[in-house]
Amino acid sequence: MFPVNIILDTVRAACALDYPRDQYRIFVCDDGSSSELRTALESLGQADLVFYTTRVKGLVKDYKAGNLNHGLSYSRTLSSSSQQGAHGEILEALSPSSVSSSSASSSTGDLTDDKSATASVNADNGKPEDAEDTDAKLATRIQENVLGNRRVAGEYVAGLDADMIPEPQWLRAMLPHLIIDPKMGLACPPQTFYDLPPNDPLVQTMTQFAGITEKVNDALGHADCLGSGYVMRRCAIEGIGGFPTESLSEDVCCSATLIGAGWRTAFVHETLQHGSVPESYLGHVKQRTRWFVGHVQTARMFRLRLWGERSRHANLKEKLAGLTFDLRQLVQVPLALSSIMIPFALLSGYPLVIFTTAEQLRWLIRLIVIWMFSHWSHQGVMGAIAGCGNKFHDIRAPSYDSEMEQWLSPYIITAFIRSFILPKALGGGPVGFKASGSLSSPLNERNATARAPLHRRLYVMLVVYQAWIHLFFVLACLAGVGLAFARVYTHGRVGSVYINVLPPMHTVRDQLVYLITRIGWPPLFWLQYVNSALTPLVYAVWPPTVPDREALLVRDPKTNVAYPTAEARRVKRTSAGWWRYFRATFTMAYGIVLIACSSLL
């Protein structure tokens, strides 16, 4: 489970929200049944605001979704019992604040606002009804609650991961989106992190997804729940039967189910919460493969959003946006498999482009270079747009996903085969869910004083974490490039697997054509994959150093409430990350030279 001190920092920040104290409650839902956590929460002296609950787990492994559903049920049960508010209020008009963590600790807060109940729910399918006579209905319900001298369950439910520290204005920024629009079922902000290592070597930031992908999804009416910081209508989440337990990505599956039931969702691009990333290579790989499996499970459940009960109230635009997201996950498998062919193509001497005349080759070069610059210009514009919202610009931002997925390919393929192809008898089965913060590493790679020595790091990375695959890929690609130069240097005396008789290479032009069409075809995809495959190897040799968590926080000496420092909130870039930009910079310069000299070929 998450360390208790991390959970307490989240709870303290939730207690210090800029929101009427008598208008919300916090439920800490502990899926680990920790007596240490329960005692620590009692010592906070917030018994009127913070409630602890744990559950008896059933035979079905429902992980984080099951814990959140327990929190929903517990908060309603607690609300229906006779109890006075802290100041004698009988109506609890709040919206829930929920601190949630998977198999560690989580919390679901329950709050209501006196402008709640802007939509009712159809008991059959959880679809929002038109909000007619809202004020009259609300007044009637308030009167009934007062006469009955009882508290009601909060109209809204909000969630925070156990390590996500909310900003004081969190609820004030989120709730208006639901209050204004009676059909808005969920609003969610991006996840931001205060302990990203310098240069983010494993691409753990959510900048690309939040700054680009989610903006587009929101414009198309298909904003996703990102797992923390969200605010929902209780009638909406309960109307769909709670958080879906069929997918490991219960957050994305939940928002998709709400959209399919006729509710709207919104992405609120404001920095309202700060969490921590997995502090180890192993933790990051397990988190991302779990997300991948959960997204594929969701795609199967929704039948790619094309038909079925789960999407029947979604409009065409929402279905197409969902279909794009699903295909984005599924395509990772063939892309990962196709990368296996790159070293074989380089080693065999097979041409990467087919042409019959010199004129065809010249125009193929010009067109591919024009496409390359158009593609990167498009990425640069997207990066600039994302930079406006993220308050910093990184030319790598649009390519974060592809960079990450390329070096994650062996793990993605393994997770897919084990989860969806292999039978249990051969080791198949779903990926388990374990909170990222509870995954320990034997290397302590980000701790400058406690990290394992180099030989130990290399052994664990190459053997235990199977990064030997990445090393083999890099060496095979470099060997293929070396063979291409050797064939040119020896005028074809070094043989080729592709054909027994190599094309003539007596002139400089012949040699250049051979190199360009075998290893130098823009945009040098093999170099992109090699650059990405070096990630685990560079990480093992030169691991980043992250300061102690307390050094990244500013703590109030009186309340003990802590928020990330201004420096910790900024993405840290140093000159040591130059190699990340090498491929793009080199390829752009190479493309300029190539198109300028194409007429000479």
C-alpha cells in the first residue's frame, strides 16, 4: 500500500479545501485494511469530516473499481442514518471528495451543494432526464429532509488517488461544470506530478495525453475520466451500476459507460492536483501494461463503440471518438510486431523503397522529405498548442506516445498474449492490479545514496526486466547499418541475404543510392526505434536522481498541510537529455541535404 504519510498529506489537503466545511465529507476507503492508517486518521482530529472504511473482499477480483463502489455504498449508508451535522445542519448539501487508491488505500468523499439535483435519473438505464422545475424539486426535497430530520447522500461524488494532493480551489473549479449543465455526468482535470525525474527519461508525464489528446476528445464530446480529481453526479454513477469492474481501466470504462447512457463528460484543463509517478522502472512498466490491458478490455466490452447496449445513447461523433481511442490501443500490437522486421531488413540489405528509374527515385526522395517536414510541422503546432495549456513547450510532446510505446513494445506484446491469447494452463490470465505507489524496486535507482551499484542495475535490467531484448535490437540494427557500409566499401564483395548479386557500386552515385535506399530512407525509422530502445539501457547506466519527497513539498508548520514547491511543479530539463532530441535534429538536417542534392542522383 501507499506509505501512510503520503495518504495523510492527501487527506490533510482535502480537509483544507476552499469550500464550506459543512458541505462535504471525506471517505478514506482502505482496500488494505490497515490498522496503522486508521489510527493515523483518528489522530488528525477531523472526525466530523473524515470517515474511514474498509471492506470484506469477495471472490471476484474487482480491485480499485470494487473499492470505489464500496465507498459509494458506504457513504449512502452513512448518510441515511440519523446523525447531526457538525453545526446542527440536517441537510448535507455537499459533493464527495474521494481519495482513492487501488489495493492500497482510497477515499471517496461525499458532498452536496445546495444547487444540486439539477438532473434526475431514469431507473432503467441511468440516462439523464430533462431538468424541469429544478428549483421546485430541490425545495421540495430540502423540505422533506428537514421534516424527516435526516441527512441525505451527497449529490456529487469526487475522487482523488491516495497520492494526489488537491489544490484548495479544486471543488470550486470543478463543480460549476456540473451545476450549469444538468446533463453533465462527469468532469475531470489532468493529472500532474511533482516528482518527475529530470528530462523524464521513461516518458512518465501525461503532457501529451492531457495537452493534446484529451483536448480533442473533449471537443468531440468524449472526454475521459483520468482516474483522479474527477467530480460526478451520484445519480449518474449509481445509474450505470457504479464503477465498472470488468476492466482494469475502470476510469476510462466509467466515462465511456456514462456517455453510452446519455450523460455528457468534460475535460477541465486546469492544474488542480499533484501526484507522484511510479518511482521505479518496474513500477512504470507494470502501470502502463495494466493501462493497456484495461483499455483493450474496454474496447472489447464496447465492441469498438460500433454497436451494443453500452453505447446505445452515444451519438455518432462520440462513437467515432471512442472508436479512435480503442483503435489507438489495439494498433499497438501490430506496430510492436512490425518493429521486429526492422533489424532483419537492415541485415538482409533489402531496399526500403522500390523504384525503376533515377527520375522516380528523385521524386520519391522529394515527396518523402516534404511529407516528413509537413508531419513535423504539424507536430510542432500541436506541441505549441499543448504548451499554451501546460505553461511550457516541448517539441517532443506530440511524439511522447510513440517514443514510449516503442520501447514498451516487448512488454505490450507479452501482456497482450498473456491476457487475451494464452490459456490459463500455459500461463495466461489477466494482469493483476496493484497500486503504483506500492510497487517497490530492488534497485532504488532514483535514490543517489541508496541505489544499487552499476553491475547490479545492469543485471536486473537486462535479465530480470528482460531489457536484453532492447540491447539485442540495438546491436542488430547497428550491425545491419555496418553491413551496408561494408558492402559499399568492398564494392559488393560482402554478400547480402536479399540477393546473391548486389547492384553495381562502382561510382559514388551508385554507392549513395545503395546507402539511401537501404539505411538512409527518410525519416530514418530504424534510428527512431534504436533511439527509443536505448531508453532502458541508458536508464540503467545513468539513472536519474529525484530529491527526497519532503524536499519537493512546502509544509505549513501549523496545519501540516503540504503542497508541491514551485520548482517541483515545473518540468525539469537539463543538457543530459540531449540524446532524446538527436534523432529528430539529425533527420531534419539530413532531409534538407537530401532534397537539395536529389537532382544529382
